[in-house]
Amino acid sequence: MSKGLLIVLSGPSGVGKGTVCKELRQRMPELVYSVSATTRQPRAGEEHGVNYFFKTHEEFQAMIDNDQLLEHARYVDNYYGTPRDFVEQTIGSGKDIILEIEVQGALKVKEKFPEGVFVFLLPPSMEELKDRIVGRGTENQATIDHRLSVAVDEMGLLEYYDYAVVNDQIDLACKRIESIIVAEHCRVHK
């Protein structure tokens, strides 16, 4: 049996990673979603092992100490990370797994798992990215400006990715990523 792929979908805030990932998973139900570990408390309706692997701070620290995470970050007094075992077991069983993650986390994953397939999702233009961020209606002007500045910096890291996909239309972006997955399975070294 051949191994599955780790597909890492990344890009700047507002580019539509979550929307594209959700649509891609509907189109490719065999694609496993990489479940993150977190120290935050479960929200109503969330299930352990489905939405997150819920861990205590001590359990999470042990995962860090034992190199059991492909990446991790702290956000608002809680930790979030990608469990190495879940990813390795999934691809070892021949299934593909997708990890939707911000740019800095993706680069950490690449250090520990360079054989992954790294896809950078791009906006059609910076103006469109600004419109998407503003359209959320959740941020003030200073936050919007900061997100756009960070997005420009993150786009400068495109060279560390295997593929770039423009998210001009969700359907087209998904078709492009599906094509990448098919092509990766056809590579001679696989």
C-alpha cells in the first residue's frame, strides 16, 4: 500500500483558507482533516478527536517536550498544535490528510515534515484581500492595516511552498488543488 500525502494549505489571513478547505473536503470526502490539539476548553457541541484533541496544559507541554507536534503556537493563553502521530498514522494507512494553517505554522511543519505538499493560497489581488478582510466586519482600521501588512510579508515567503493557487473562485481553487493532489500521487518517487 502506498503512503498518503500531507497537504498543507496555507496563506495570509482573509485569503479564504477555511472556505476552500471546507469545500475541498466536501468534494473529496476521503481527504482526512488534520485535527489539532489545544489546551482550550471545548465549546458546546465540540467533540474530542473530531474538532480538537483537548489536552491539559501539562499534557500539551509533554507533547512539546517529546517532539510529538509538527508545530505549535500560543494564542490567547492557550496552545494549539498539530499532533505528529495523527498525521503519520493517517498517511501510513494510505489516506491523504489536509492541514489548514497560517503561514508561520506551515513553515514549522515544513522543517519537520519536508515531504509534505505545501500549497500557498493567494488572493486575486491585494485590493480583493482588503475587501474580504473589511467585509468580515469584525476588525477596526488598525487591525485591517496590520493584517494587510502581514499578508504582504507572508506572500514574500511563497518560495518555500511547492504550489501557488489563486483563490479567485472557490470552485476553481478547489479544482486546482485536486489536480495537485492527483499529480502528486502520480510522481515517480511515490
